[in-house]
Amino acid sequence: MKFSHSIQFNAVPDWSSHYIAYSNLKKLIYQLEKTVHQASTGDGESRPLIQHEDPETVFGRALDVELEKISSFYVLKEQELTDEVHELLREVSAFEDESGDTEATPRPGSSQILNGPVRPRSQSMRSRTSTEDGADDSDEDAADETVGLTRPRKRRTSSNKRRSGPMNAMLASTTDMTASTDLTRSWRRDSMAFDDYAEQAALFSSGIVLKKKIINLYVQLCELKSYVQLNRTGFSKVLKKFDKIIDRQMRAKYLETYVDSNYPFRPETAAALDDEIMSIVKAYTSVVTNGDEEAAKRDLRSHLREHVVWERNTVWRELIGLERRAEAASLGHTLLGRDDGQKMLSESGLLPATKISTPLGRFTLPTWLLSSTMLTLVLIISLFFALLIVPILEKPEQQNCLALLVLVSLLWATEAIPLFVTSLTIPFLCVVLNVFRDVNKPHERLGSKDATAAVFSAMWTPVIMLLLGGFTLAAALSKCSIDKRIATFVLSKAGTQPRTVLIANMGVAAVASMLISNVAAPVLCFGIIEPMLRNLPAGSDMSKAVIMGIALASNIGGMLSPIASPQNVVALGIMEPAPTWGQWFFIVIPVGVISIVLIWLLLLVTFQPGKGTTIVPIRPVRDPFTGIQWFVTIVTISTIGLWCASHQLESVFGDMGVIAIIPIVLFFGVGILTKEDFNNFPWTIIILAAGGLSLGKAVNSSGLLHTVTKAITVEVQDFSLYGILVVFSTLILVIATFISHTVAALIILPLVYNVGKGLDEPHPNLLVMGGVLMCSAAMGLPTSGFPNMTAIMKEDPAGERYLQVKHFISRGVPSSILTLVVVITVGYGAMRIVGM
């Protein structure tokens, strides 16, 4: 959670204006950043009016104001609470004296009165009357107990009356009534005279009031202690941000000279506050727990915890909900038209409805039932059943598999239901439709039990383990900030020339995509360049160029390693034998580098970002490399090295998926990654890939793939291998531009492999490799891949998007064509060299 949120929701509500103004100080830092970088550039009108003041001086003055505000409030609040503590201790002493006087009679002590055993309720009128009187007597004081839990106490008046809400009074009255009932039960003695009982009732009422006052003061003293700690943390964090953004060394000096020497933050002040809290604990021990100090501490901590939960539970829940919704990534609109995880029902408890008129009368139907998504779903399901009924192919298992393939492909392409949900329907339909056949001749259809084993074995393969291993490496690199350290180090060397900064950002985005996936890479890069974007003028072409460059380079980076994107993992599962990491790098590194350079030149020509642009340099992280970071780095490099040599080590490990277990065991075993990290893996992608593998197995097992491949091979038999590569690469590029890259790979690559296998000179791996590279190269629309979607949503401080759809069409489409040319020339040559 951001500290600005933390200080907001940990603050005592009525003290909120007395905390450090963290958000305002952050804004001042950003203003000073602009001042620093504009002081020596631009014309006279754009330069800051005050140029001679040092940013450290300006920021120091703002900190001094906050420090004085906090110190003044603390002194007043401490004095107020100290006076109340002293008055309370005098009341406790008087209560003990009074309680001691009553000990001459054989009756329970004051502690037993407040915490005595509960006995069965007597039905006598005297017991009931005393209970009601006890409740009435303490009703007004009950409000005092609860009001102290929700607002700071004012100075006590002689009447001890405070304002309280109806709910607080109700809760407190209930508490007092229960306590009074317990008192009546514990005091009940057959030989007790009514006058003696009244005397004890008065003593009990006094004890209850004291207990409430003790709890009230304990909560406020703890809040005051938290107030100091929260403000101390705020000064430390805001000074750290100032040093990082303005490139100064102010934090340690200011904290030591001004903050830590100020009265609220001195060690002796904290010790005095702890002494006051301890005196409250001892008072509670004397009045309530009969000398048991540990029990007193437990009770008071419990009251403090209840106070925090009561006061802030709703606010915390709303905050967490907001952050979760901000981080959630929707895979598609649901049937009810909601994709944000919110409740399907409206506040009234009813779904939105639409009234329609028919010859039979007026009907009211839910709005979602008449939506375009529902219409699309109905049409797809109707087509599915039509393909099941209308005879097209001779063999029923192939007919059923064709209907299944069309259904799944259309659901994936239209996203009428979430992608991973479609994947989960594949094994169900494979079993119900009996599309699997025996691998041995005469290839009889498998029963439901054998088909179940076959389809689920296809869903969990070494390819899925490889995907999990990639997610584990990415999570460890990100959690230890290794990816950010590398990125900031490289970008800090780029200087301030716009063209150099642009190519450096594109290179970092591509490498980050190669290591931590092209989903996380653009998010990382956009965070790093945020200071640069803040200091560029509104509508700057440099802003557009660098954001577009990161998005396009991240797409290219999606082809640079087998774990960079899900479609690469799908391709590895199809190719036989699967290429090693070394062979993959040999093919894609030249393709990627040349493509990025060409796209960079395209962006320079179309955006011309160098005109009147001043770049704020990016500073590297100065913190030393820790032992954990070294450990993660060594394990990551070792794992990638083993993947590169997987063919040579096949007799030892068997498959790359087995090697992927090594980082999973090491990182989760030593605690670098936790159960929460494991739960945060993109399981929807894993399910999507698993469903695609099972679909490929079904299409192959049913014989449908062989039949379709045979028909296509007849049509392309006059084409050369190079001509087939150009045709399929272009086809995949067009399809992947409009639908998910992974979905395009799942649908088309199995077909491409079998076409290549059926040629007179078989080169199935070459065609699949070219096809999967073109899946990543499809970037002509804002919806073409996650990097593009992230870029189109990037907004400036005024809430305006940096990029529009026209920017992607005018730059993304030419970039895709340039990459296609590189793949079918340089990529084709590299693939022939490695023997594909």
C-alpha cells in the first residue's frame, strides 16, 4: 500500500489535519523537479520565476512548517492526556481506599465485583430492581466509554459529561446492563441486608466508571504514540523521495538535525509516554484484574484492537477493494456486461431490465439477455449444433471435433465468455463428444473413461511446467527489484538526447520482455520513465514516441525467449524436436534487433521527438546488491543456462520442464517467494495454454488435423517452402492483429506444423517458428497484445491519454509489416542455418 494511503487510513480521524501533509510535500517535490530541469532551458516565459533559491532550501522550509505543526499539536495533546492520567490516578486511589473500607464485611473485593463469576439469575424482585437501577445509573457514563473510542477526548469538565451518538450510548448501555446483572448475581447473599447491598452497588458503579476511563485513556495514549511513529515514518519517506528525484543527500542530515531532536521524537519523550501508558496498565490491574498485570495488558490490547476495527473496518475494506480492482486485469466482458468484478445486482437488488412490446403483450426482460454479447453467444452455439447435425465429414469423431474446433475458436476470437472459461470447456466437450481415438490401428474411438485420461494428460505437460518456471523467475526478479536495477542502470547511461533515450528505452523494454514476459515489461518501463514524462510539455511528441516505442519493443521482446510470451510456449509444445534456447536465440536475436532498429527509425521520422525537447536523466539505484539479489541472479542465470543446454542434458533432465522445477523449489523453499506470490501467478494464462494443448491433442487424435492438412497440402503443393512461409506468416499476422496472440497460436500453429510435415521436403518446425514470430509481431491495433493495451491507457497528469488509436494504426501497422519482412528474410536464413 502507498504510504499516502497508509497515513490516511491509520490516522485518528479527528487528528487528520495535524499529521504530516505527505501528499502536498510530494507535489512540492515534483514542482521542484520541474524547476531544476527548466531553469537552464527554454525561453524567458517558460523559465521559473524564482531561479536563485536552492530546492533544498525551499523543501526545508516546507518541512519546518510541518514539523512545527506536529510538535505543537503533540505538546498540547500530551499535556491534556497527562492531566487526565493524574486525575484518574487520584480517582483510582480514592476508589481503593473506599474499597478497603468495605472489606471489613465478608464481601467480594472490587476486582471480584468487576470480574466475578456469573451465577444463575435470581427471580426475586430485589435482584431485578437493583439490576435496572444499576443500568440506569451507569447509562450516561456508558456513553463516555464509547465516545473515547471514536474521537479524541476533550478536556474534562466538572460534570464529566461528553457528547455521544445514539449508537454509542446504546452499545454502552447494553454493556453496563450486562455488567450490572453480573454484579447482582455475584453479590447475591441470603443474609445480606438491603442497605449493605445498596452500599456495594454504589461501589460497583464507581468501579465501572473507572474502568471505562482507564480504557479510554489507554486508547488515546496509544493513539498518541502511533501519531509520533507515523509522522516520523512520513518524514523519512518524503525525504527519501526528495533525495531520489532531486538527486540530493538531505534525508540523513535533516532527520538527525531537526526531526529526531524535536520534542515529540526524542527518546525521553517516548519513554515518558510509555511510563504514562504503564501507569494506566497498573491502574487497570488494581481496579479490574485483581493484581494480574498480564491479564490487564491482554484486556487493554483487546480493547485497543476492537477500537481500531470498529473505527476503520469499513474504510480499510474500501481501500483494499479499490486497489484490487485497479490491479485486476479483465479477460473479457461477462454476459451481464460487467467486467470489474462488482456485484451483478444493482443497489435495488434487481438486474437492469428492458420492456419490449409483442403481439402477445408487453414483456420485461433483463438487459443482458438482449445484449450483443448474448446474441453472439447464441449464434456461436447455434452454429456448433448445426455442425454436429449437418454431415460434412465421413467419420463422426472428426465431425464432432470440427464442431468443437469452430465453437472454441469463435469463443476465443469474440471473447463472449472469458478466455480461460472457454479453455475449461474443451476437456468436457472432448469427453462428451468422444473425439479421441486409439493411437493404434484401427484407431477405434475411445470410451469416456479412456478419453478422460487422454485429455487431462494432454493438459499437464512439461510445457506447462516451463511456463510456471518462467513465471517464478519473473516474480523473483521483480520482487527483489533486480529488473528495475538493470533497467535504470542502462537508461541512466542513455544521456539526454531524445533519439538515444528512445532507442535505450526500447532496448530495455525488449530485454525485460525476454526475461519477465511482455506483460510485466511495459508496466515496469512506464514506471521508470514517469519522471521524464512529468517534465515534458503537454502533448510532447517525445512522450508519444517513447510510450509507443516501449509498447512496440515489448511486442518484439515477446519473441526473444521461449518464456517471453505464452504463444512461444505453445510453439515449443508443437515442434518436434523442440529447439534449444541456444537455437532460439540464434534465430530471434538478429530478427529482434533489426526489427527494433527499423521501428526506432520509423518513430523518429513520424514523431520527430527531438524538436525542442529537454530530457530529465534517469538515475540508477544506488543501494548495494544484497545477498538475496545475488542468489536470485545466480539461480536465474543457471536456469537459463540449463535451458540453453537442454538437448545436451536430455539424458539427465529429460525435458526443459523438469529444469523449470529447480527455481520453483529454490525460491519458494527458502522463502524468497511465498504462497501469496504463487497465488498471484497468472493462472488464467496457464489454463488457457492447457486448454489449447488439449484442443491440439483432440484435433490430432480425431484425425481431423490430418484430413484438413491433406486438403491444404494439395492446394499449396506447387508452392516452394519459402512461398508457404510467406503465405502462412502473412495470414497469421492478419489474424493475430485482431485476436489474442496466444489464441492465434493455439488455433493455427498445429495446422501449420502438419502442413509442413506433409511437404515433399518436410520443414514443419521452420513454418511453426515463422508463424509464432509473426504472432508477436502483430501490433497494428491498440488491442493487439497486452503492451499495446497498457500503452493506450497511459494518461498524463491532466487525465488525457498520451496516445490515440490513430497513432497505433499509423505506426503499428507499418511496424508489423517491417517485422514481417525481417522474419521472412533474416529469420528464414537463420532458421535454415540451424537446420529447421
